[in-house]
Amino acid sequence: MLLALATASFRIESSFRAQFWFKLLSGVLNVIARVSIWQSVFLHGAGSTDISLPQMITYAILGATTFSTWDATQILREIGADIRSGNVVSHLMRPYSYPVSLYARQLGARAHEMLMIGLPVLVVMGSVYGFQLPASPGHAALFILSLLLSIFLLFTVSIAASMIGFWVMDMLALEWSLRGTLALFSGGLVPLWFYPDAVANTVLYLPFAWISFYPLAIYLGELDLLSSLLHLLYGLSWAVVSAVLVALMWRAACRRMIVQGG
């Protein structure tokens, strides 16, 4: 059932041809903007002595093509539409959990964007600007695992934030809050290496750091294999916490719908 939902979502995304070309162009411009910024930073001597420009170019390309294609706020918009229309009540009668079905549908949509948009842009822009391979085969394997963890954490955090909509009924405010939180704390735009120590020492232990920063740090070899594995295990503990949080919030949301006569 869940595989069917993901497959159907993948096919739906494939049917929007104009949207595909627009996203492809946006992906190219996103990479150009990010790489240009870091080239300027290093040109004026404001870069880090521990991170080279080729590493930052690779970080920027991967961040723009592999991680930026996952639009976390899409889940908020979908849940918001279900809450306003009342369609969310119908999910109570279905043989699968609403949060799990959300995850499956979004996984199909995001897989389409990663394969059909992110991957072509990565190959083309990587050949233009230069692209570093993983630090080692071990780092490559751990990067793939951390990427899967990133996807799961992004979706569960997004779904948990969306569940607040059952109480506040204002998804726009939640959408902007989540977008800002991820942009600031995930390290997708600016690596956490460049943050002040007082901020970085806190953000590095939040679940958001596993959404972009740690997978990219593992890829570049900024963490050795043992440290990468330990960080991956720590991220898995956040995945368990976020999954439990989603389950508890959905149960509370179901009780709220029943109380309101839904």
C-alpha cells in the first residue's frame, strides 16, 4: 500500500512538464548563486583555513541538488489543506496511519525531484565547477546511510510541526517558522563550521544538523570513519525520538477531532 502511494506520487510529479523545466532552471540558478557566493568569500580571504574552496564548491552543489530538493513545507501545506477541507477525518477510516501515508506520498514526490532534477543538475554543474568524490569508500557508504537518515528526519520533523496546525489553525506561520528553522540550523546554506562557537556547540546536537550538515561533513571527510559512525548512531536516536513524537501528536490530534465532533 505504501509503495503504491509513493509510486503514484512519483508519477503525478512526472506529469507536470512545465513545472519540471521551471524546477530544473531553478536548480541551476541555485547552484550558480551558492557557488558564486563561496568563490567570492574565498577570493576575499574570508574563508576557513580548515576548509578548501573545492570542498565548499562540492558542499554547495550537493546542498543545492541533493538536500534542497526536499521541500519540508510541502507537508505543512498538504496537512493544512486537509484540515481546512475536513478531508483529514476520512483518513481515520483508512487501514493505514495518516502520518505514514504522508511520508510515503512525499517520498515519491521528492524521489522524483532528486532523480529527475537534482541528479542532472549535479552532474552538469559538477562538470562546470569541479566536484570532489567522497573522501573514501567508507565515507561514501556512511554518506548514503546519513542521506536516508536525513530524509526520514526531515519528514518526521515536518510532520510533527504540521500537527501543531490542529491546535493553532495557522499553517502559514508554521510554514515560515519551519522554513527559517531549517535554513538556520540544518547547515544547508551555511555550514555550521562558520557559526560562532556558542551557537554551533548547541546546534550541532539538535536534530536539524543531521538533515544537511552531518551528511555533507561525512561526504567531505571532515569526520573520520569512527566519528561518522558515532554521529550516525546519534542521529538515529533523534530519528526514534521524532517518530515517537509524530505518533503521540497524531494520537492527540485524533482525540481533538473526536472532541470537536469530527
